Amino acid sequence: MQTIHWQNPYPTARRATLARNVVSTSQPLAAQAGLRMLLAGGNAVDAALATAMSLTIMEPVSNGLGSDAFAIIWDGKALHGLNASGRSPAAWTPDYFGGQSSLPQRGWNSVSVPGAVSAWVEMSRRFGKLPFEKLFEPAIEYAANGFPVSPWIAAAWASQAPELCDQPGFAPVFMPGGRAPNAGEIFRNPDAARSLELIANTRGDAFYKGELAAKMEAHSNANGGAMKLSDLGAHTLDWCGTITQDYRGYTVHEIPPNGQGIVCLIALGILEHFDMTSHAVDGADSVHLQIEAVKLGFADAYRYVADPTCMDITPAQMLDRDYLKSRAKLIDRKRAQDFGHGTPPRGGTVYLNAADESGMMVSMIQSNFNGFGSGVV
């Protein structure tokens, strides 16, 4: 076994946490929800799902029941990639948005079919050990009985509330007393608790085909949206595998488009063409090269990443070594640039992870894409 050297080059103290089981995310109470599942005999998938469910309640500024989800799962022998992002409503034709310069960022006409609930169902079915209903217990408790809003989340909540307060249903739920809750205040969401109970008891059917789906369609109709019961009922997710980039002896895996993980792989493919060891770790020259490489990655992602059935460039073309070498040549070591996309050869959310003593590991993103997302409740 290779010797591990715990070097700490940073002025602030960092301490490694070593354990047989681990759950990590941005909200401590949500991480504790995952640990509860491990203590109950569950595995890393059970822990990840309980954490994800709790995050919809305790970090609504970044995700919710209307989120999409992406996961990479190591089952001890193989990697599995899951894309649970939802398709657009069938009514969203080019003519539907005719005359508009861009798609709406808020309101019902920014809502695609939510995929997170389907991810919970499928991940539990394929890999979980505990009963599906048990995974919901912490989230339901926090929604029904309340939790203290943490400082960072309170600040993000307050910054988004003025823009979203007029979206249908937002203020009554997320602005009790006419404002966003302050840090330390107890926030309750009993309606979300009831929704979670319905999802748990029907293994997601209430959300896509039953009572909750019918209510979403009615709310959409009443507020100028296009979402129909048929759109929700037609939802499917994809076991999509992963795409990879080799970088200096390591292989990095990401979910393929329509997610944006390919940006990381593009950036690594560009940095492969620089002698990074000649620069101080976290020194200005090293950080500059990394930032510029990521900017190049996003430039191509914004241009080419879309529904994978409709992309005019494949991930393999975007990761072509010679193409990335040509992109690397665009970086100026002395100045930052605003890059446009290239022409490959033709041929912000919540994050959580969990690992258990059996070797199972889960890396998961659950997101509304833009803060609270549509603002619709």
C-alpha cells in the first residue's frame, strides 16, 4: 500500500477525516440524515438518497422536488452513470416561443419535467438496501417540524426572494411573514412533508402519474404554463455511463451531456499541454492557466452541449486530443481572455457524496440549475 503523506501547504488548518463510512454535503443536518441510514444498516446509496431528500427541504436555495439529478455510482466492481434530467414539455415547440429572444428563466415556462424523484426511485431499486419509505424519514421530520436555517443559506435565500416573490406560490411558502427567514430561525414546510410522504408511499408514482402530477398540471394551466400530466407521465431517466479524460496518470469520469461535466474533462485535456509542475501549487501562474482552461471548456459547452439526441458535435469530438491541443494554444500566459467556442473535428447546484465500508461510493448532483429555479411552488 502506498504511503500517504499528509502535507498541509495552506495557512488555515485542514484535517483529514478517516472513517469506514462517510457522508459529505453542504448542509450538516442533511449529511446527518445520510449517516442515520448507515447506522440503520443501509449502504452508501441509501445514505446519499436520504441526504438528497433532506437537501430539498433544508437547502431550497439550490435544489428541491423540482430538481434534476445526476449520479455516478461505484458499486464495488463497476461505475454506473445516471442522468435523471427531465425533457421539455411537448408543447415547447419553436413556435411556442416565437418572437422571444431567449427562453424564460423564471415561471412555469422555464420548467422542464423534474427528474430527481425518479433518480431516488431508481437508485434505491437497483442499489439500495433499506426500504424506500425509510429514506424519507429525516426529510419529512425536518419539513414538518422545522429546522434552523443556516447562515449561508439564509443569505442566499434573502438575495433571491425579491426577484421571485411574485412567482406563483413562492411567497406563501418561502417568505413566511413577508420575508425570507433569518439565520437561526426555524423554517417549516408542512406541504412539502405531505408531498414527500406521497412520493415515499407510492414509490414516486404520485409525482409523475398521480395526485401530485395532477396538481402540477392544474397549477401550470392556471399560470400560463405548458406542463401536462402526459409530460410528467412520459418521464424516463437514463443509465448513461460516463465519459473520461486521462490526466497525468489519473482517469477522471463525468456524466456525458446534457450535463456540463464535460467542461472539467475539456479543461484537463487542455492543461495536459502545459508543464503544470513548473508552477507553484496555487501560485498565480498555475491558477491563471486553470481558469483559462475552464473558460475554454465552458465556451464550448455553452455552444455544443444540449439534449444528447440533438447535439451536432459528439463528446468524443469535443475531447479530441489534437483539438484540445489547438485550444490550449489560445491561452496567453500574461492576460485573461474572453474566449468564444471552437470548431471541434466532425467524425450552479447541490453536491453530495457518500461511501461505505463495503467500497460502494456515490457522487451526486441535485439542482434546480439557477438557485430556487423557476420560483414556482
